[in-house]
Amino acid sequence: MKGKRGAYPNWQTFLLLLILGGIVGGWIGDAMIKIWPVLATWGRVHSIGIPSFTLDLKVFTLSFGFMLRINLFTIIGFVAAYFIYKRI
């Protein structure tokens, strides 16, 4: 007997939706803060990640860094993207 497998798309689609959800959530949050400045506390950004690191070897330069700038609106965008993923 075959096991039942979920009909969800692959993880690449999920990752793409999460990234887009965070970006769109941030944009909507910025627009809402410009319209209603009272929401500025919800738009406070917290940075999580690895600061930029550069290694200069004279032949080539290698730079690496990753920073996630997150606020409440990006989290709302992540949650919305998750629900969209579940509906696909």
C-alpha cells in the first residue's frame, strides 16, 4: 500500500513565497507607516545575521554576509506567504 503524500509544491516554491511575502510585507508596512505614523513602533526593524566579512587575497576578493532585517510587517508577510503556500 502506498503512503499518502502531501500535494504541496516543492521547498523552492515555499522559499520563494516566503521571500516575496517578507518583501511585500515590508513594502506595505513602510506605506502604512507613512500614512499612519502611529504604527511606527510596529515598523521598528531588528537586524539578525552575519555582518559583512571581506577577505582580500590580492588575486581576488571574497565577501560574505547575510542580514535579515525583520519587523512585524515582514512577519505578517511571512505568515501570509505560508497560508498561500498551503492553498497551492
